[in-house]
Amino acid sequence: MNYKDLADLIFPDVKGVEYYQEKYPKRNLPEGAIVTRIAPSPTGFVHVGSLYQALVARKVATQTNGVFFLRIEDTDQKREIENGTTEIVTSFKEFDIIPDEGMTSETEEVGNYGPYKQSLRKDIYQSFAKYLIEQGKAYPCFCEAEELDEMRQKQEGAKIRPGYYGVWAKCRKLSVEEMVEKIKAGEKYIIRFKSPGREDKKIKHHDVVKGNVDFPENDQDIVIIKADGLPTYHFAHAIDDHLMGTTHVIRGDEWLSSVPLHIQLFTELGFKLPKYVHISPIMKNDDGNKRKLSKRKDPEAAVSYYAEEGIPADAVKEYLLNIANSNFENWRRANPDKDMSEFELQLNKMSVSGALFDMVKLLDVSKIVISKYSAQKVYDMAYEWAKKYDQELVEMLDNKEYALKVLGIERGNAKPRRDIAKWSDVKENIIYLFDKFYENKEEYPLQKIADKEEAKQMITAYSNEFYHVEDDKDTWFNRMKELAEKFGYAKEVKEYKQNPDAYKGHVGDVSTLIRVALTKRTNTPDMYEIMKVLGKEEVIKRLQHAVENI
């Protein structure tokens, strides 16, 4: 009996590895092209960290005329949720991160290197497991869970490294004949990799992000094929990334410690090693301490959060590029109108330690992104969001012609308004321009001009003498200055500052009073544009209403 006999007994019907090497030939791509993948498990909501990895992977593949594909790692079927793949595909699609190959729905895929779902690649993994057994590099293990628990307890008691290695690798010592006998007797088994490593030896490795790192060699005989015939992550990763032609494995740095094992697997399988790009996790400041963004504690950890809040996908991606490369911010400042796709992401400039996720900064980025949208685009996106989350906003936007005028205020000019960070902000930012909602709020927050009688007199005078609907902006503001002068206020702010005792206040105080009378707010976009949108009839009506109710 030899290892080939053992391999034939365990896997009698699988194809040889040569079949798969021919079926998945080397990709015909230009020199320097990078092939990347995102390989999530369908076990729950998509984490923003996965979105971050996908964005980076998509970007470097596109920059080099390479390939980006989506592989679903569903070998842990106990944890899989219903429609988990659809959730992943939909989440990436919402952020316009579209793979060149891979799963496109729960059951459909595109590309010549599939199946792109690991549970459908069982025969492939078994073929390579058989190959390792034939080489004497893998073996069946018959240890039961109770034995392994007992072994772990002994190791912990003796304060030595836990695991299945060296003298603890009990089944490794069995002869081929003993293994065959146990299999024929019906004993259950899994397949383990026979590690050639020694823990007292070091390996040197260059990670694209982390730089040069040293590790102890792997000496663990890890499980490669489980009792259900499916592979573990480690084994599947090596085979899939080899056959699918992955050049750069971009993943979270929690996998960094697995590099010695993965190097070993690639080497023993005779594969070329890909470059590893271990991305630092997105962190959060928690009372002065940095911690990973948590699924349990942080709503912003789920990519669905951004859709619910109405933060545009463009803004989220723009912010994630800020995190990915520190030079992105300077690039954006120098190229305010360029599409972010024109920025060249450099993997070796990614942060070695985790970047802090700053919601305030994200919302600032989002304000800038939305400020560049046309009124039509703001309308379309806000309306789509409102249909799911805010029926009152739908009611406002249903009057499309008027809503477009409202959303067009201070938009499309050199310094567009930046008061909307997310679609859930829209209602609060425009509600005062809609009669029904304006009238429900009776308070007038008077500022410097707090005397109610004086306020009423000034509003009346403005309505009767100084408001002319046909005025251009300069004439409009000059009339505001004339109103100020009539009531003892400086026509220019600097005049008031030079001689404050000579005036009750300045033109800014007067324009604020008119702003409050028309909007019941102290801070709004450009008043001239607001009055143009409201129209003469509504302006006069609101001014009269203010006189009657202040």
C-alpha cells in the first residue's frame, strides 16, 4: 500500500489536477495588470470594511487594465443566511462597485473561472487534496472532537502552544496500512495538511502595505477538507486564487498571521505565490481609545446604514479614498472638479495602522459632493430616498416644478450651498419654503432687532416701500441698505464697527429681520434667491403674517 492507493480510496472519482490547470489557463492580460477579488461570506450584513476592501480592489484592477472579481466563500454553511449572496451583490452594486467576473445574483454568475461560489467547487478542492495525499503531504485524521478537546486541555495545562503539530499530531504517525484499515472499518475522518515547517525557524515576507515582516514557520497540521467534504478557508483560498489568477490578495490584516501557512500551502501545491496586501481595519475613537468598527456597537459599520441615512454612495467612496491614501485629500483640493476615478490609488501608500472613521469628516465630504450636484440630481436622489423613508418629504417633492426651484437655490454657482450632507437633511433644509409646513411654526426668533414694535414697523416699511419683485440682486440689496438707514442702522457693517455709538446696528441686522419674517429662521441660503422662488404674492403674504404674529 502506498500514498496513491490511500488517495484513490479516499477520492476515487475526482479528476486529476491537470484537468483544472488546463480548464483555468493563465489569464491573457497586459503586463502589470492586477487581478484582485473580494471574497465575502454570506453570513450577515455587509460591513463597511468589506466595502472599503472592495473599493481598493476594484480601483487597482481598473487602473492597471486588470480584473476584479467577486467570489463567495460559503464553505461554512452553518453560518450562511438566506439570500446572503444577493445581499452582497446588491450592496456593492449600490456603490457602483461592479465586478468584472463572479456572482451576479444568488445563482447566476459571469466569467470563465467559475464557479465563483466555493460550495460549488467541491470537486476541485478534492482533486488538489488527493494530489497532496499522493505526495505524502496530507493525510486522513480520525481524531474525534473529545480527543482534540482533551489534547487542548493538556497543552493549556502544560502552558504550551495549542494545536495539532509535532508529537501532538497523533494521526500523522499512522502508517498507510493503518489509515486504510480505519477507513475501510468506517471510521469518520477529515483531511489534514502535513506541514513541513518548524516553529523555531523564521520566514521573511514582504507585504505590500506592512512592508517586511518576520514570522515563525507554520508547523500546524491544519484541516484542509472537513467532514462534509468542503474545504477550510485556508485551503480553498490557495486553490481558488491560483486557478483564478489572483495577483494581489487584498484583505484585512487580521489574516496577516496566516501568511506563513498560506505560503506553505502555495509552495507545497506548486503554485506561484500572489502578493499579499493586508489592509488595516477601520477604527473608531471610543472615549480616547481606538477600537475596530463593531457590527454590534456601531450602526455605521453596516453599509445599509448609508442608504438609510441618505448619504450618497459617491460621498462614502470619496471618504474611503481619504482613508485609503493620505494624498487623496491634496489631490482633491488640486482637482476639485475631477471624477474620483482619475485619482491613482497606490497600495504602498496605505496606512500601516488603522485609520479612524470620522462621521463628522464623512458628512463634510458628503456636503461637498452634494453641493456639486444639479438641482435635478438632488431632486431625483432625494425623492428616491424619501419614497422609502419619509412620506412628508415625498409630499413636498411631489410639486416637482416648485421643488426644483427650491433645490436650485445657490446651486450651480462658484460657491454652491453646502447645507445638505444626506437626504435625511433635505426636509429640514427646505421645509420653511412650503406654505403648509411654514405656517405650522409660529415662532419668530428675533435677533438684534428684538423690539417687536420696531420690528413690525421695519417689516411693514420693507413690504410697502422697499420690496420690488423685478429688482436685480444689487438693487435688491441697495434697497435693504436704504431701509436700514431709514430706521437708524448703518448701511455698511464697517461703518457700524468704526462708530457703533452712532447707529442702532447695521444692515446685516436688518436683513436678518427680513429673513426671520419670511422663513422664521436666522440662517438660510441666499435671501434674494429665496424671495425669487417664493414669488411676490407669497413674499407679501409672509411679511404681513409676520407683522400680525410677531
